[in-house]
Amino acid sequence: MLGYLRDWFQRRFSDPNAITLTLLLLIGFGLIIFFGTVLAPILVAIALAYLLEWPVNRLQRVGLKRLYAVLVVFTLFITLFFAFVFFLIPVIWQQSVNLLAELPQIAQAWREMMESVEEIAPTFIDASQIQMFTDKVNDRLLALGQTILERSWNTLMLLAVLLVYMIIVPLLVFFMLKDKVLLLEHFNRVLPEQRRLISQVGSEMNLQIMNYIRGKALEIVIVGVVSYGVFYLFDLRYSALLATLVGFSVLVPYIGAAVVTIPIALVGLFQFGPSMTLFWLIFAYGIIQALDGNVLVPILFSEAVALHPVYIIAAVLIFGAMWGFWGVFFAIPLASLVKAVITALSTRAEDARNSEVN
């Protein structure tokens, strides 16, 4: 057994390039695990820089110098960002407060619906089951409201953190875009000479990350806007809040769409009751999710490496548990990174084995 492990290790790590790649990955993951909170603004800035690099490249192709292209894109980004902060966030906040205030009434509407179901099918549902289930729903809703209220006491601290992000992150993004070539040269100077596998994995992941961040940002906006339009046509209460939830639910593949269905169904039930309007609302929401998964995602992520759904869900669970929101957001690129590293090491081991045979 030990001999087999020794042979396996020698096949994959006899090349200095493989050792360099492994050490770089260990150092990178170690820095994020132990200093993730400190490095969070830099990671956010890197993600935004990847997002804005695409329009900068497009402007450069039409003849603008990089500095002017960066200024145009960055100005547009800052304008949209502050429009979001000062116009959309207050609406979402107000609707969140109103929704919390009506949670008990929503729970009561659910209980009344269950009681009406009992009258129609008393054989399958009895009053004790309804009471038990309703009590659990009420307890969960009250616990959710209490948790949100408790966290609201930390609002001043959150505002301070947001102010830091609103100042530092835009500055980092601007200089990352403006001095991209210079920063990459500095990074290359730090890397050792044995970096063939690093270049191979880095080249593949650069395309993957850029495509993923750009695609996810567009998917969030498109799904959120379309959802808001549908909810507005149904005159659904808390349309902006629910549409925002639907938009950001695409960050968690497969799971997010299922989870966000619950608040939409509860609000629809509270407003429309068990009616055809509620049915058509859920049906329209299902169409949005179907179009997102079967049309929009293949178009936006056409350059992404195909990953099996099991690997995607496992990556969401593992990296989400390790790094929270950003672990979920980058779950697919991180899974692609793992795949690229395994492919690079396996290819190197296969080449070494073939050379020995020859």
C-alpha cells in the first residue's frame, strides 16, 4: 500500500512545475481561509474588475486608449451603482419591513387554507396535523423576525463596513483596470521559473472566471428585471423585494430557485388566496425558471466548462460552508479550478508514464 502511494506521488509530483502549482494553490487557499475577512475588499474588487474588463476590451477594440476606456466604463459603473444604492435599496428595505410586520397574518392565511383543505379531504388531513404544522410555521416565522431584529442592532457597524467598501473597493477596481498590465508583470516576477502548469491552469481559469462573473451578473439582472415585470403585472405585493430575491437566487444553482419559491407562494397565498390568480403566478414563475435554466444559462455560459450537476451542488455546499456568500458565488469557478488542476496533473503524469514506456 505504501509503495503504491509512493509511486502515485512520484508520478504526479516528480515535475517541479507540479510542485510549484501545488504550493501556489496551498498558499492561496491558506491566505483566503485565515485572512479572508481582511482580504474581502480586494476579492470584491477583483471580481468587479473581471466584470468590467469585458466592456473595457470592447471599447479598446473600437479604437479608444485603455485609460479612456477605463474612465468611460468606470464612470458608468459608479453611476449605476449609486443609482442602485439610493433608489432601489430604500424600496427593498421598506418592503422588507412591511413583510416582517405581516408575517403573522401570512401564517394565519396559511392556516385558513389548510383548514379549508381539511373540510374537502378530512380523511387525509385532520385538525391535529394542521395545528402542529401551523405552530411550527409560526415558530419559524417568529424566529426569523426575531433574528432580523436582533441583527438590526448592528446596523451602525454594517453601515461603517459599507462606507469602507464604497470608498476602498471602487479605488481598487479603478487601479486594477488602469494598471492591469503592470500588476500582472509584478505578479509574474514573484512566481518561480518552473511555472508551466501554473500558466496552463491560469490561462484556462482566466477565461472561466471572466465568463462566469460576466454571465452571472447579466443573469441576475435579466432574471430580476423579468421577475419584477411579471410580479408587477400580477400586482403582487413586495414585487421589488421578491424580484431581487429571485435575481440573486441564481447564485445558488438548483437550490436557490427552489428556496425562493416559498416566499413567493406565501405572499401570493396571502394576497390572492387559493385562487386561479395564485396558480397563474406560480406558473409564470415556473416559466421564468425554466427559461433561465434551459435558454439563458446556455447562452451566457457557452464558454464555461461543463460540470455535472452533482459536482456543482457539492461545490456550492463545500465552498459555501468554507467562505459563505463568496464561496457560493465562486463555487462553479472553484470547481472548474479543481478540475483544471486535476487535468493538468493527470496529463503530466500520463506524459511521464508514456515517456518511460518509450
